[in-house]
Amino acid sequence: QERLVESGGGSVQAGDSLRLACAASSRAFGSYTMGWFRQAPGKEREFVAAISWNGGLEDYAGSVKGRFVVSRDNIKNWVALQMNSLKPEDTAVYYCAADPGGRIWPSNYEYWGQGTQVTVSS
């Protein structure tokens, strides 16, 4: 069983940046496709970004493309989401997720973190 722990959330002003991190516990992390999702109050969870097992492929939701960057370190077992030019509509709980099969879009995310809150005020 994989354990994913997010960190880095907080409250910022519009236009600011935040960097989220997700630490994984398993040595198999390097074979996972990793994704970031978010859920705003009253809304369904939505895809934000994903990165392939070797970091060679990235995918982004249209709403964050050009502002967010996903990265990973397979030695230190983490994946990060750099969020720039934040907007109030980016306010949500952000979750990282792992597809242990390494599938690339579509992925089957089996492991999820507990989430970290990001609040952007105008």
C-alpha cells in the first residue's frame, strides 16, 4: 500500500505562487504515473496535472496550462506542483494521486493523499 502525503498548501493573494509537494513511501514510486487533482467547495474533483513515471511526459488541464508546472524526483520519492499566477478560482483542496501501473492518460489512480488546502484571495 502506497502512502502519499501532500504539503505546501496555504493562503495567498491573487498573482502569488505556491509549491505543493507530495511525498511517497514506496520504493516503487519511480514506476508510477503521478497526478494532481483538486476539489473546490460544492464542486466535483477535477484533474489538474500529471507526469509520467520517468518525467518525460506532462499533461495539464486547460485552466492551469502555462501557470502550473509538475515535476518529480524518483530518487527522493516526491512529486511537486509549482503554481504561479494564482487566481481565486484556484482555491481548492489539492490531492496527489498515483497510478502504480504507470499508465499514461488515461491513468488509473489507485492511491490518494489526504489533500492540502490552497486558498487564493483577490
